[in-house]
Amino acid sequence: MREPGEVRRQRILAVVASRGSVKVSDLAGELDVSIVTIRRDVEELARLGKVRRGHGVVRSLTPVERPQPVTAANGAVALVVPERHAYLYETMNGARKALEEAGMRVVLHIAPQVKGAEKPIVERALAEPVQGLLIAPRWRTVEEEQNDDWLADTGVPTVLMERRPGGRLRALNSVCSDHWYGVHLAVKHLTDLGHTRIVLAARDDSPTARALRTAFKEISRDLDDAITVRSSPDAGLVSVLRAHRATATILHGDVDALMLVQQLTEAGIKVPGRCSVVAYDDVVAALGSIPLTAVAPPKTEVGQVAAQLLLRQLRSPGQSTERIELLPELKVRSSTERLNVS
């Protein structure tokens, strides 16, 4: 049944009112009528003073109300991350995308590898007209972590990214990866393949590294042999693996794992034939000559969720504190295989 002209013109008014302006040809396509018919309708609506006609375009008489930014000020958020930190740069990009999609301007600040660098940077950032703060402090030591309670007094909504707050900072919102679960995934994968002599090589200069060490100590309790050592290019890890007759190792992070594979190859130890290797971070783990099985924390998602949490704070001040943990996943590649017991 053909649509009555009055109904069609009401539909035209609704489209124009919602968009501000629309091409006559687009209206014809959407309403499934000829351009000639639409032109007649537009002429009639213009004669009645309900729309304005242009060259091939019809416009609303009143401005369209566009969604406003989250805040009525300039809609800017300060984002602070450590320099030279590929892992957290993925988190930063996740946050940036979510904020920009919400109409917020991101003001990025990079903290150098200097003790106490974040505090003056945050003070300068908050001297500008920003409405909130997203930050991933470096916290290379437990002492630094415990002495950063100044973050509880920034005066603006603040969300910690990839950090678990303690002390006064427990009142802050935070989003991070569940690194205990990440270690669980790695150990379970290796034990399912028959490995019961496993070495964890992890630094102790970041909250993530300290979380991995604590988790591995708990999870590996029932293994035949499980030790934790420092990971670094000169840590002598090949000798440690030989001394403990380890058949598998978990390394934090990817670069150290890739370098270990090179060292094992040079020592005549095949990967994964004689030693299975799991990397933790999955930033560049897949790029090695032997693509590495890796635990992949949800780096980008942490940033996205942190930004969304900050946006909720800005829209509705006074909300209760939220601490969100996201689960890593295991990417199985070529560096692990079932233990050959023959």
C-alpha cells in the first residue's frame, strides 16, 4: 500500500530534525520514493514554514542538539605513563581511544625513569584545566609503592591502571590484570604437558614482576622442583636450568624470553625439545624465530576499562570505589611441547 503523503512528510520532518540537514537524494532512498516526490514534499513543508530548502538539501529550522562532552569545562584528561614501557603503551592506547570516542581530549605525560618522577609531572598536569587523571606509576620498589600516597590527594577523579592500590590509595579506583591467574595459566599449561621441574625468571623492579613471583611461589608448591630467579641477559639462566634439570621455564617478559631462546640454542639445548619456554607479557613474543607461547594480559582492555571507569566518575561524582581485575589469556605457540620421558 502506498504511504499517504502526510505520513511521508512527517517522516521527512523527523529525519531532518534528528540530523539538522539531509540530502534530497538520501531521503528518496530511505523512504523508497522518487526524488520528484520528495522534492514536492519538501516544497510543501517549506511553504508551511517547517523546513528550509537548499540546493539538493533540506535543513531543519532549529539547531540539532549534539551530545555534550562528559564535563562542561574543556573535557580534558591527563594520562601519565612511564617512558620506554611497551606493555603500558598498549594500555595507554586503549585508554586514549575510549576517551576520544567519548569526546574527551587526552593530555599525555611521559614519566622518565627517575625515582619520584611522577609527582612533579602530575602536579604540572593538574595545573592545567583537566578534569581527571589516569596513571600507571612505575613503582620499581615496594618502598616507592608505599610512599606514593600523595596520589590519594590529587583533587580530581583518579584511576590507577595496571596497579593494585594499598594503604591510603585503596580509596582510588583501579583496573589491572589478574597476574595470579596469568601464572596459573602458564603453570597449568606446562604441567599438562608433563613438566614438573619449572623455573620462573622474573625481575623484581615492577609491581607486575613482584606479583608473578608471589603467585608462582604459591601455585608451584606441589611441583618436583620450582625456583624463582632474576631475569636478565647476564643472569646465567642456562646454567640454572641445567643445575635444576628444569624442562620448562616462564620468563617475564618477552625480550628476556627471546634472548634465552637464543642462549639455549647456542648451548645446544633445543627449544622446545629439551626446554619449553613461556613468555609473560605477549608484546613481541610471537616475533621470535621460534614464536613463543605467552601469557597475554589484557593490556588494551585495561586502558579501555580504566577510561570508562573515569568517565563514570566524571558523569556521576561520589560513586563508590571500584577495583576491577581482568583475566589474561594464554597464547599457545611453538615454544612449548609435551615432555618426552623416553
